[in-house]
Amino acid sequence: MNTYYVYITTNPRKNVLYTGVTNNLRQRMNQHYENKGKSETFAGKYYCYNLIYFEEFTDIKQAIEREKEIKILRRE
């Protein structure tokens, strides 16, 4: 059984949010940290490497649907 994660990261100032989906949360967080300051990616450009929230799913379609729901929410 596979596990998928929808996660939200932020930058050190906590004024930028990044939402994503992965099947390996630990590895993905390491990638975000290693890419900090690199302008090729949104998360890298804005230093979004601090994990602030995640949810687990066993179905990738449900995880992607949840990511889309989160992305349209208001920040408040």
C-alpha cells in the first residue's frame, strides 16, 4: 500500500505558503531545503522549506484533489 502526502511549507518569515503532493515526505522536505534560494522553483525562490502541515492518503487521486482544494482556500 502506497502513502501519499499533501503538505504545506512556509518560509522563515512565514509570509509565503507552498502546497504540494509527494509519496516521500522526508525526501521532499530535504529537496526543498537543498533548493532554498534557487530561483528555478517557487519553493526554492521563496525559501519554503519549513513544514507546517501535512495529510496522509492511500489514493493519489484523493491526494491531488485535496491539494487542489487547499490551493483555492483563502490564507486567513
